[in-house]
Amino acid sequence: MADEQTWHQIAGNTARRINLGWWLQTLATPLLVSSLVIACAVLITRRELNTLPWLALAAGTGGIIAVTGILSWLAARSRFETTTQSLVRIEATMKLRNALTAADHGIAPWPEVPGTIDDGVHWHWQRLLPPIVGALLIVTCGFIIPVHAKSNHKPQQQEPSAWSEIDTSLDQLDNQEVVQEEYIDEMRKKLEKLREQSQDDWFSHSSLEATDNLKQNHQTEQENLKSNLQRAERSLNALQNQAAKMNAEQKQRLLNEFDQAVKKMQQGDMKPNKELLEQLKKIDPKELNQLTPGQLDQLRENMRKHARNLNPGQQQGNQPGQGEGEDDWMNDFEDGDGDGDGENDEGGRGGIDRGPGHAPRPLGKEHDDTGAGKHEGLKSEDQRNALPGDLLETNDAEHDVDQSKTGPTAGGSVAGKGTGGDRVWKDTLLPNEKKAMKKFFE
């Protein structure tokens, strides 16, 4: 009984080795294909996702390999050996003369188990290892090849440039404390409303129209506030420095101009900062004598500074009351209309009651001789590209006149008289006439 169990155990080991070989041989090609699928899937996952689900990748890899192995096992089952077939293989290799088969059928006793068993089965690792190693390398490459992850989010769409321009302008006004914060906050709320739209609607017709309207209103408010500050400073400067040279009508006009400029600054959406606005409210132009010259100069300087900061991107010229002589102000009031008809190069100062103030020569001084009406020929240096009518060259030469005296000479004689139509002098005829004469005499 012990020999029977030992022989069955030996035959079972031989059958398992043979069946494993058949399975590995059948698995070679599907394993390579499966490894390529796994590597591609890992590479795509690494490209599409920023964070890799390592557990899911490992489980998926193991699942694909397991399914491939099971299908290969099922495909190789038709070639598998049983224990009985392995007993026949062993007795044939060891030349036991059917002793194991007879003993398995109960005809003869089981032979004694020898020390060395030769079942005739040998592994061909040169055929089995390359597919397994290749599949392992392909899967490993899918995990270690560098791949840049592709974000699932759409790239941030560039917003309209007008929004950035308005933002920059509001930041500058806020940092320089030129205008009140209520206006800046209101403008930023309107900008945020535009940004809250879908990115696909940022450049729609309605959005761009609202953006242009918002930008235009902001620029208009800046220009209005700047103009009112300049007008108020100009009036205050004239009342401070030129009051002694003015009559009552001129003083009253300046007072009204200053008062209107301050009221417009109070009524506009963009107001100067509260400190400057309170100072302007407290000033009574009729009682300027109560303020010291230093206080007035400081107030006017503050107004000029605010006016300059309203357009930080533009180079400011001379503001009213800054860098201008007092005589210019007085001459303006004495002229009464400010049309600027003088011969100086500066433009006139227009106003409601003084005309538009046209500049006499806005393009500068006229040149004495502009050369109008003079024509000069141009000589072409490249004669290869000369056109018909171009001047190629000029030479100075004299006519070679024959000065010898000659007497009368006889005229030439006719060699022969013409016949037929040749008797007519055809050179004097027109082409159509020549054709008619030729057709007539033929």
C-alpha cells in the first residue's frame, strides 16, 4: 500500500509539471498582449489625472493578469495529463514493462520505488522565460515612463483688456487717495458683476457694450472732476493775485465760476477726497482776505496735485495758475474775449463768455519759402529698370555746322515714268485711299 501511494504521488507531480508547461506555453502570447493593454491604460491614467489612484491601478493590473491566466488555463486544458497517463509515461521512460499499469489495474503488485525517478520531463526555460520577463518589463515601463499630467480644467480665458485698465485706474486712484472710496467701491462692484458672467459670455455683444459704457463713464467722470478742479484753482488764483487789477464784473464772474466748479464736484459721481471737498466748501471767495497767502497757496497746490493724479498715465502740461505769469492772467481779463488773436504761439483761453480761444498757429510758425510750384527732375541711378520717358543722361555738345560755300546744284531727274496706278503719288494718300486706288487700277 505504501508503494502504491508513492507511485501515485510521483505520477501526480509529473502530471502537474506537464500541465503547468502547457499552461505557460499557452499563456505567453496573451500575456504580452495584456501587458501592452495594462501599460497603455496606466500611461493614459497618469496623463489624465493629477493624483494617481495607486490602489485602483494595482487592482486593475492584477485583475487583467488573472483573467488572462484563467482564459489561458481553460484553453490549455485539452492538453493536460492525468495521473494514469503520467504512470504510463514513467514506466515507458524507466522501461518497467507495463508494471505500473498492471499494478494500477490490480493485476500485479506495485514494484518497489527506486531511489531515482526519471519521468522524461525537462523544462525549456529559453522558451518560457522571455514572454514572462517581457510582460513584466512592459508593465513596469507603463508605471515609470515620465508623463506630464493633463489638467481636466479648461485654461483660464483671458478677460477683456478694458477690465484690467479700469482695475489699474481704480487702484491708482485708491492708492493716491484722490477720490472718495464710495465711487471706487461702486465701480468695482460693477466690474465684479461683469466677471460673474460665464466666460463664454465675456466677449458677447452685450458684455462688450456694457464694458465700453462703464469705461467711458469712468473716463468722463475723471475728466469732469479734473476740469472742475482746474477751473476752481484758476478762479482762486486770479482772485488771490489779480483782484486789485479787476473790476467788479470780472470779480463776480470769477466768483460764480469758482462756485459752479465746487457745486459740480459735489454733484458728480466721482468726488474729490473728503478732506479737500470740505476745505472747498468752507471757502467763501468773497472773504479770501481772511485766509493767509500760505493757506491759499497750499490749497491751490493740493488742487493741482489732485488734478494731475486723475490722469497718471498722461503727461500733464502747465496747469492753470502754475508756471504762468500774472501778467498773462491780467491780460486775459483785460481783453475780455480771450480769442487769442495775438501773434504769440500760445493758444487762447476759451470760456463761456470769452469765445472759443482759437490758437493762431496750431501747427507752428510758417516757413519763409516752402518751395511750392517748383519742379525738380529725379535722375535714376539704375538704368536697367528705366521706364519710357525717364532721363538717362545729359551731354553738353555743339552742332557741327558745315561753313563751306556751295553754289547752285541741279535737281535730281526722274529715272522713269510710272505706268498705271504708279503714276499717282501714293505717299500722299491715306491708307484707306491707297487701298481704294489699288483696287481700282487692278
